[in-house]
Amino acid sequence: MKALHLNLDPLRFVILHALRPLSNKFCYRGPFSTVKLVDIPEPALPSREWVKIKTRLCGVCGSDINLMFMKDSPTAMPFTSFPCVPGHEFCGNVVEVGTDVDIVKEGDLVTAAPALNCATRGIRPPCRSCASGLTANCENFAEGAFAPGMFVGICKDVNGGFAEYVVVHKSQIYTIGAGVSPESAALTEPLAVGLQAVLDNRPKDTDKVLLIGGGVIGAMVVKSIRALDCGCDITVVEPSAFAADYVRKSGANRTIRSGIMDAAPEITGGRAYKPQLGERVLMGGYDKVYDTVGSAETLNAALRVTATGGVLSVIGIGKEVKLDLTPLWLKLQTVRGCYGYRYNNIAGVRKHTFEISLEMISSGKVKVDDMLTHKLPLKKYREMIDIHLNKEANRAMKIAFEF
């Protein structure tokens, strides 16, 4: 089958680090490219608890692009293995069902929560995280039946959706209901990311909310807040005019291009104070802040404009950053890590974020298929990367491979 291979062997890593300052195109064009189109065997079912899916659509995540350009923190490398086939935002039709699977049948349109946790790795009893419902935060990402990999697409033994076929464990599968399009189904995963961040740091109607970054995940955070019927005031920092327009249509009250501190006093009613050295700090400020960028610049700015007792959710995955933690202790703030999705207790009912996301899509509370602005065949992967690197010029929000 056709698949897009990602390889970050040590020699390639060293060469590309030298070449990338000249042009980032060396990372996906030429002899040292990290990605290439290959023919590999169709995956077999690892056990009777697995199913095989013929891929229909697979979204391209910013984390996929970061891997291709070697921009991820090395701290996560023990939980990744190469070469691998990326792609964790996919949907497709079931073509083979293991004998111990009774929740789907051949032909069903499905999506999958991609975490490769204790259940998928055949580890019993499950670790503390999995046992408590934190199934995307497993303690055994480098143990069990497969090579290291936090999720489908960054494990050399379990290929992702940048391929014609993918296998998933029965614990990962979510059937797509009637009336939900494949385009919406393929966007379940990024919606679940945004929704989980909101469920973990849920605003009140009276809160002032700041969202840094109005791209795909930022828009999903806004959509989730509104789908949960929260009437809070939402400000989004987004430099792209195209993305800013979309996030306002999704429910944001306003967008600003830059100048987080400049706009904060008027929006929140806080007061800015200037030290002799360094940036201003706001007394008062935003009650809930979601940073989808995760850079040193955005995190430092976020802490300075978060109110006393406020909560900062870090969704963006950046490299090592240097922080001035004065606002953290001065204003008794909380910083939350955000990653993936899990089981949640909603009105006394235990539900996975994927399940809640699909219910929101099916009921019409959330519309996501309009985010899918570009669909390309796998063979045009270089064109896909070009579009992703120039989203504003291409009026691109979400890009997907179509099979």
C-alpha cells in the first residue's frame, strides 16, 4: 500500500540541522528529506482485538509538520520510534474485524482515539493513568507489545493515517453516526483536543477568557466553550486575518493581531504596572487563558495578563522555554498541562471526550466540516506542506489527505 514515511535517523538529523537555516525545503524535498512516499505491506491485525480500516480522510496536524521539520522537544523522543507513518486524525471504513471485536462490523464508518496505551499494548493490569481514565497519558508508552510511541502515527510498529490502511484496537474505535460526514469524522480528534482543554479549565459565564492562537485548535476551543453554553467573554490573539475571521464566526467576541498586554487593561478592567526593567504586569486580568502556541513569548505574556487565582492552560507544544514566574506566585495562578483526551464525568455519566465530541457534531451544536479547506491525494504531500507553511496566502484552515 502507499504510505508517507517519516524518518529521523541520526545522520539525517545532523545534516538537516545544518541545511535547514538555508531553506526549510531541505526537510521535505531532496535526498535528505524526512518524508517520502513509499510502498509498504498492508498492516495485519496484531491480535483478535483489532480491526483494519481503509482510510478515507486523514487530517494534517501541526505536530506532524513539526516532526517533519524536527521542531519537537527531545524530551519526548523516548516515546517515539522511527521510521513511522504519521497521521492521527483519520476516519475510514472497517474492512476486517478481529474475532474478539463485537462493537463494529465491516463497512462501518469509524474514527479512532489514537493513544497507544495499556489496553492497546496488551499490558495488564493497567497503569495508574489508564486505570483512572487518563488513557492519553499512559505511563507505558515505551512498554508492551509495540515499539515506543505515544499514539498511532509516531510508532514504527503501528502506522498512522497517512496510508491506505490502518489498524486500531477495539478500545480506540468510535462509530460514526448517520448524518455525520467523513469530513466531520476526520476532525473529531482536534475537536476532542480543544474540548478536553475546556473541560479541564471550564470558564464561568462571567469570566474573561483569553485564547492565544486562533488556528485549528484555537477555533476548537472557542467552539467547545460555546457548545457547552458558556456565555463568557472571549478574546483571541491571532495575526492571520483569515483565521481571525473564522474564529470570530465560531463564537469569539473579538480578535486582536498582537499586543496582548496593550489590549488587556481595557478588555478586563485590570491595571498595568511597569517595572524598572522588563515587561508590564497586569493586576486583574483574564480568568481563564488557553495558550495554543506554547512559546516563551506567549507563555510569559499569558502569565502577566492572567488574573489572581486565574488558570493558564498550556495546549501548545513548544521546546524548552525560560519563564519569569513572578506572576505565578504574585497572583496565585495555576498552570495546567493539556494533552489529548480522556474519560470525563459529565452529570454523573462517564464519557470519553471523543464520544462527547461526536455527540456535539451529530446534534449540530458544533460544526467542524467547514474547517476542512483543502483535500489532497497522498502523492501531493509536498504541495500539502507548501500550503501548510503559507496558510494565510492559501486561505487554508485544515488540510487533509483524501484516499
